Amino acid sequence: MTKPTDEDLAETILRLAAERGDGRTLGPMDVARSLGGDHPDGWGPLMQPIRRVAVQLMKDGRLVITRKGRPVDPDDFRGVYRLRLPEAGEDYGPGKSESE
């Protein structure tokens, strides 16, 4: 399998989030395994690129990254995180912050 492009990663993240449905989250490992298979050698190298693409999608207002159920600052978060689609009225796009 060839290495997925950022566009491939973004499409997969958004598709899987949409399949989960409103208010439901998915982990980055779910995305990695859907592209790289169940063996760690396949999905492991995808974890950092998925994080990078997820951050950009959040900055674009197309995705929300959460930690412990709350939206994170896309430029400054650590640890385990989840991904979901934005809810109605929720906008973390350009120039926005979680406090707005």
C-alpha cells in the first residue's frame, strides 16, 4: 500500500466521523487502522500525520478535536484525544477559539 496523502487522511477522517453520526466521536487509531490495517507496522506510522491533518481540519472549522469530552486548542493539546464533526453553531475555524 502506498502512503496516504493528506487529502486521503482528511477524507477518511471526515467520512468516518460522518458515519459515527452527530455527537459521536472516533479515535485517531480508528482512522489509522482503516487505512493501514490491524498490524501496528501498518497503522502506527499514520498516527502523527493523522494528528497533523486533524489539527488543520479543526482550524478550517470542519472537525472538532476533543479531550475528556471538551474541545481542545488545536495548537496546544496533549494526550489521548477524540475526533468528531462540529455541532450546529459550533465553529473553531479561522480566528476562533474555544472560549468564543
